[in-house]
Amino acid sequence: MADARKAEGEGVKRVYPASFEKTWNASNSALDKLKLEIASENREKGYILAQRGITFGSYGENVAVFVKKQTEAETQVEVVSKKSMATNIFAPDWTEDVLNEIGIALKNQSK
């Protein structure tokens, strides 16, 4: 998990037209929907660390989600997806899935 946490600035970033609060909640919802287990989170520092354990095709993955307020109506999210083992060539990259699910969760919040 530490490698994902330390990789802030190296991930994929997307800005959402939503408040920090809504984006934070959508980020948690997205991780839950993708069945990534939240290992720790720090709302004040703006990060959520999640993981998926060993599966048939992977030794597990670590995901860090960094949520940063841009303005009252815009929030930036950065996602870093790391393999638990560097030699794990079958581990999926969760970046786009997480970012897309956050967008879906935000749309569902506004209904």
C-alpha cells in the first residue's frame, strides 16, 4: 500500500464538476462497486487507499485515490494503481475503471 500512497503525482487525473464532499462520497462508492477493499482513508489529507487480494489471475493490487478540491464546484481525482508484486503481469490496472465509476456515481447523486 505504501508504494501506491507515495506515487501521488504519477497517476491519471480527472476533474469532476462536483464539490469535494460529493466527489469523496462517489470515490468511496466507486471502490465499493468495484469490490476494492478500503484499507485506510484520510479525508483531511484527501486520500483513500484500497486493495484487492489474491485472485486466480493476480497476486493482488493496491489502489490510491487522491481527492483534491479545485473550487467549490470542481474536484480533481487522481488514481494510482499498483501491482502487489512487480512480476505480476496479469494484475489489472484499475485507473480507468475507478475514474469512470466515480463519474457514474456523481451522475447518480444528481438524479
